[in-house]
Amino acid sequence: MDDFVRNKLTEWDLQKWMDKFEDEEITQESLYELNDELIDKLIPKVGPRLTFKQKLKQLKEEQNINQETVNLSVQEQKEAPDIDQVLASTSDKGKRRFEHPDESSKLQPPAKRQRSSQPRPYLEAIVLSDVKNIMKFVHARLHEKDKLSAFLKKKIRDLETDKRELVGVFGKTGAGKSSLINAIIEEKNLLPSGSVSACTSVMIKVEANMQGSNYEADIEFITPEEWKDELWSSHQFIGDNEDCEMDVDNDYHDISEKFSALYGEEWKGKSFEDLMDGKYFREIPEFPQSRRKILSCESAEELSAECVKYTRSDSKQGEGNEGKKWFWPLVKCVTVRLPNNPFLQHVTLVDLPGNGDRNKCRDQMWKGIVGDCSTVWIVTEINRATSEKEAWEILDSVSSLIGNGGECQQIHFICTKSDLLDDSDDLSSADFHDLLTERNVQAKDAIKIEFNKQSKIKKHFTDDTFKVFTVSSKEFLKENYLSPEDTEITKLQRFLQDLNDCHSETVNYVKGAHGILSLIQGANSRGVNSKKGEVCEELEINMSLQLDNVRKEMEDAYTALKKCLDDGVEKSKRSYGEKLKNFLYDGKNGGAFYNLPKCVVENGGIYKPKKGKPINLNMKLASCLIDSIGAEFRKTFPNEVTCGAFNGVIKTFSLDIDSLIEKYQNAELQLRFLKTEEENIKARLSRIIQKQKKNVYSSLTETIENIMEEGYKKALAFTGEGTLYNMRETIENHMHSKKDMFEQAKNTMLEKLHDLMVYVLETLEKTMKESIGLSFKAGECLLPDVSTELEMVKKYYDQLVGTPDDEISLTL
């Protein structure tokens, strides 16, 4: 079973049947060939089988639509010049073009091509379609009777990868996030705003629909078990704090708002078991069945109206909304997909709550998404940009998660409503424009000064990574006083387009295809036979030397981080008592711990109020360890793409193939493939390191949290008179009995770091050894002649990697 089938079964909520598909070796190709008899054997249960058949039918229909779209595009290109004409050749030499992926198909010469005026994304889509068809044709002609053929088929399947960039959008309700996103993606009516108030607990992803022409929403619910747990903990909170003063009012209001949205006023006085009755979920049968709900509409406005009950609450309660249900309390995430959007081809915008969520599954997803963001947008109104605490508190609270614990490379502080200016009624348009421009420049300077005061954020990010934008969504649409460029919406659009171009699916696919075809054609030639041993020997010597360099840099990084952690352990042992005392006893009437003891301990030492900074005892206890490795960890695992982990040693790994090509010209094709393989494995390992380093970094806090969990559970058991005293005593005693936790946290982190180092070295060596061996040491095997396909793909490749973005113009 390949990744395509695995992903489809996951998407269709049929993970239970994966083992059966794995046993029967169902691949993407064979999936489309399944008949009713075979499906019955794979999925014997009626319900899931019907779901699978329906989904497979839709998938086949989408494939047919996509193929018709490609064919239509090709036909249009005969009338309007395009990239498969344009990227075809730079000479008058004719070539043949791929038509059908079967053995008897022939490649026919195209008509004469001219300079294309189509935008690059459109042209690249045609190239990608052409090259994918070529590789399907080649894949079908390869058998799996020998190691090299099986290896090549796998490499062709592995070409289907797509790295998406995540842009996290933070900001308080009313800051203009929805209007900003709508303006940037040029969909005025997509995300609702105005009289509909935001629900801060639902994450909303906005991305391109690459499979169809409709506007779609994929709604993922929390599980019934998770909702039951939330009902129970909320009832406990309300019961424990009936006679309390304090901050509980905000939390009670939050609970009341959530329950009233779903149940109306019926929830009051009912047990949490009663509130799990199926009658409350009849309108959303997907929730009790733990399935996703898919909405599909022909317009953005129609989808927005359908989605609103799953993402927001109407602020005009009581005005015709009596009895109306809002389902956002049950929603974990909504993914909105738009057709034909050039800004989101490889980018996902994520509207995020600032402090995560009290619901554990939503909070876990929130942490994962925030940690995966390559860019973070902090959105606030321009007239409150420097004085508004919430925007800076959000950035402060996520700084560690997006810095050393994440992948963030840039922070954009976006000031909305920049078209608003006090006392502007009597100004001429020119004077208004000048004053607005001057005010916006002053706002940017003030925000940059404020950024430099944020000590915690500055530990993770430099001035170069922080940019300020003053935007006006309203002016972008109306252009009363400002040009589109002056609104700075177009600057953010160009930024998104740059992110798309950084991960061009076309470039990566064509580069990989060129390497694979080079190996096939090289294996068919006999000119290198006498030199195979000599070439392999030089490659293996180069590889051994390069692996030694990688190993040394990794060991140096390990030693440096261990030294930092040793220092952090000693500081933690000296300071934890004071930190614990401050947390348990400081503040009015005992501080936060007096106010919300149950909330803190039942959530594993963490409390997230609706407003203000979250309280995290685990993070406080781990702070010395975290601070001790901050600079060294950032040096070892920089988020900047240009730097590379372990002092850039993975990025600089090289078998010196260019020099070998000059020396062994008869082996050029095989060596070209190896160069592609080298680039691919380096890129793949860089992505893996970027993901795994987050696990290494977070292990410090997670270890502390796991060790403290037993103490929290004991403290939670107390009730009645003396509860506060007993809870304090229990946590203090537990902490004193587990003071070796800092040493355990250090060892856990070093173990994870060591495992990552071993994996990288072994994967690098194994991959390149296998590729070298099959390129030069494979026995006799029957491979198809791909000289024509190689010529075609090489011309595509040369143009894609060698032509500036605005100069794609090949002619025949």
C-alpha cells in the first residue's frame, strides 16, 4: 500500500481497514481498478463498504474532470501559446509530445510554439501535467522482476510530494482578521465579519481546492468522549466555585456561552450524562459517529452562510435566533478550500486562537499547527498597535513554540484599518493621503521600538525576521484614497506568492523525473561498463569523508548542548523551591492557585484563562533548563532555511559529482541521477530534522509535566475544608520527592537528540549507498528506451531552473 491509498483511507475515515489493503498491496493504480467483488473482500462490513464505494466513485469522477481540464487546457494552448509549447524547446528542432500512457502510444510533434503570455502558475500546471503523464507512461513500462526496476518504480511513486507552508494568523476578536484574509485572497464574502462575533476556539484553515471547482469546507469534530470529558470538568468547575469571587466570572461566562450555543438554556440543571443524549446531535449525525462533515457550494458567499454555525455565534441573540443551534463547541477545526486561487497553491492560512484551548484535543492540535507555521501574522488595529496588550501577550506566549520549538522564520505585525484617521472630514483627498502615509510610517517605527522591548520574543527572533505592515482591506476594495499598493495588501499577496514559488511542485517533480530518466537511459548504455568499479570507488571514498564531517558536527553539537543542560540542571535544583512557593502562595489571597486550584491541577498544571496570560507550572519549573539551551539550540537548529542544522553540514554534504562528471563523461547520466538523489535526500532530511527538533526541544517540559502528573492527581482528590492547604502540601511534597526530574528531563532530551543524529546518519548513508549500488552495480536488466522522454523532460527542467520567473518563454 502506498501513501496515496493510506491518505485516502484516512481522509475517508476508513483507517480500520488499512491492514487489509496493506496485505493485498493495493496501490494508487490498483485502487482505481477495484471492482465490487474485490471491494467486498477488502471491506466485509456493509456500512464502511458503502462509504468506500461512494468515495471511490467521487474520486474517479474528479480524476476524469481533472483529465478533461488538462485536455481542454492543451486545446486552448493551440489558440493561446502556453508553457508546454513555450517550455518545449529553444530551437526550430521538432519534438514529439506524450499523448497516452500505454505501450502502443506514439509521441507526436506539436505545432509551432510562440512566446506565452499566461501567468507562471498556469503555465507550470501544464508542464506538471505533461511530465506526470510521461512518468506514468514510464512507470507502466517498468516491471518489478529485478531490483533496479523495482527501485525505479518506487522512485517514480515518491515524486508525488507536496510541502505546504503554514501561515498562522493571530489577533483578538474585532481586529479585522477575517476582512484581512478575505482581501488578500480576493474573496470578499468568504469569512464572515461584522454582526457575527468570532468564536475563538475554532481553528479555520484556508487553502486551495486542488481537486475540484467548488468551494468546500471540511469540518472536523472533537470526539464524543472528549466532549463528555469537557462537560464533566465544566460541571465540576461550576459546582466547586458557586460561592467564589475572583476571575471565575470570566470562566463561568465562557462555559455558559459554550453550553448555551449548543443546548440553549436547557443545559442548566442537567447532568453531563443528560447532555450527551443523542437528541441534541440529530442535526449533526457526523459528530456521534466521529466522522467529518463536508460542505460543498458553488460560491464563497453560499459556503460562508453554511459554515457560520460551525465556526461562530450570532451576536444578536434573541432577535429571531431563539432555538437556533450553533455547533462550534463541538468543532476542532474547519478547513475551507477555494478553487483556482493562485495565492494558496502551496500555502495554508490558519486563523488561530491566541492561547490555545482548554479542551485538550483542540489544544494539542493548536500546538501542532502553531509549531508548524513558517510565518506568523499578528493582527491588531493600527490605533491600538503599541498600547494593545493582547497582541503582544499573544506573541509573548507563543514565542517559544514558534521559535526553538517551531519552524517560524518571519513575524509580520499587521496593523489593520489603516485608512481611519481622526479629524479628517475637512481634508482634501491629497492631504488625507499624505497624513495617512505619515501616520502609518510613525506607527511602524513605534511598533519596531516596542518589539525591541520584548525580551522573551527577542531571545528567539532578530530584527531581520520582524516586519510591520499597515493595511486597509476596505481601501484595497474601494480605492477611495489609497492605491492597492499603498494599502499594503498587495505586499502580503506577493509574500504568499513567494512562499508558493519557494516550494514549486512543478520544479521539484520535474527535477526528480529528470534524474530518474537519466538513470534509466544511463543503465541502458554500455559505455561506462569498464569504469564502473573506478567510479564507485571514488563515490564511496567521497561519501565516507562527507559522513565523517556530518558525524563530527553532530557530536560537537551534542557536547555543547549537554554542557548547557548540565548547567540548567544545577540552576533548576537551586531555584525550584522559590518558584514553587511563588506559584502556590504569592498574590492576593493566595494568587491564581487560590482562585482556581481545581482548574490548575485537573489540567496537568496548566490553566488558560479566556483573557490574559496562561498559567503553566510545568513551564516555570522547566524554565532554567529551557533558558540554558536557548542560544545553543537556536544555533544547532536554526529556523532560517538558508542556514541548515548542525552548522549547515547536511546542506554542504556533497559527493563532488560535478567533478566526477567531467572525469567520467560516459557515466554522466548515472551521475546526474545521483546528484538528484543527493539533493532529494538532503532536502528530505532537512525537513525531518526541522520536524524532529521540535520533539527534542519540547521533551524538557513534557518530562516535567509527566513526572508532576502523579502529584496533580493526588492534589485533585481533596475536597471540603482544608482543600487549599492539602493541595499545596501535596504538590510541594511530590516536587521534593522528585527533584531528580531535572536530570531525567536532561537525559530524555539528550536521548532524543542522539536518536535523531543516528537516524540522519544511517538514512543518509543507506540511501546514497543503495543509489550508488543500483546505478553502477546492478546486474543485467531489461529497461525501456526513454531517450525521447528524457529529452523532453530535460528541456522542461533546464527552463524551469534556469529562467527567471518573469521570463518563461520558450519557442519552437
